[in-house]
Amino acid sequence: MQTYHYLLASQKFLLEEEPLEEVLRERRRYYQEHEKVLDFWLVKQPAFLESPGFGDVKQRCPQPAVAVISTDKTLITWLKLRLEYVITGDFKAPTETLPDPLASLEAAPQS
């Protein structure tokens, strides 16, 4: 079982009002330059919010939500320092009630 750390906020805030795309692009470039495996993901409408124990977190976050999920706690702490009005936390997965830590409730585009 792996511990996943997350930074959570509304999609409008993180994807439209904050420079998150630029920040993640810089971080990705840093990982490539240092030959580090990517250990963070952007997940729209993260399914983990529907798992038992996340009701309070979901209620505190305007919907639809978006999360940056990582196995690196330092990355999430660094992002929290750069962004305001976000919720952070962690969870362990996979579990019976949370089989896929990176799952999204957003419908896949129709072809």
C-alpha cells in the first residue's frame, strides 16, 4: 500500500485563476532534467472524494474539484506554499474502498 498526498481546490480556482499549469510544467521540466520519475498527477473530479472518510473534505471544497496527487509529500507542501485557498491531506491506496487513487469521476470524451 502506498501513501498518496493531495492538494485539492475547485477547478475554477486551480485551472483558471492560479498559474497551476505553469507551475506543474516547471516541475515536470525539473524532473526531466534530474532524470526523476514523475510522481504527481492532475486529476479532475477525483474519485477518492467519494470514499468513506472524505465527506468533510468534499464538503469544504467547491465543486467541481481538481486535485494534484503525489507520492511525494514535499511536492504537495511546496505547491501549498505557492497556492492559497487549497486543502491538503493524504490517504493510503489501494484499498477495498479506494482501489484506484488516481481515478476520476469526469466522463471520458466521446469519440
